[in-house]
Amino acid sequence: MKKIKGFGCPLLHETHKKYPHIKKFSIQRILRETRSGALEPGEALEQIWSFYKI
């Protein structure tokens, strides 16, 4: 199994490849975690961009 940098697990990344419209829900979760203070804004931005670098 290869290591994936960014948000989620390998299954999530495969799901995003097959069903790109699901990315919206993952981005909403990242933003929700950022608003609650669990993530720093820079970390959140990196994770969101990781969806589009695949």
C-alpha cells in the first residue's frame, strides 16, 4: 500500500477519482474542522489542494 499525503485514506482517494462530486463533502468536512479549531488554515488548504493533485 502506498502512503498518501493529505486528507483521508486510500479508499477515499479512489472514491474521489471515480466520483469527483464527492469531493464537495470532504471539503465541507475540512472546513468544519478548521472552524472548530482542529485544523490550522494552512493545513486545511494543503488538504484541499491534495484532492486536485491526484
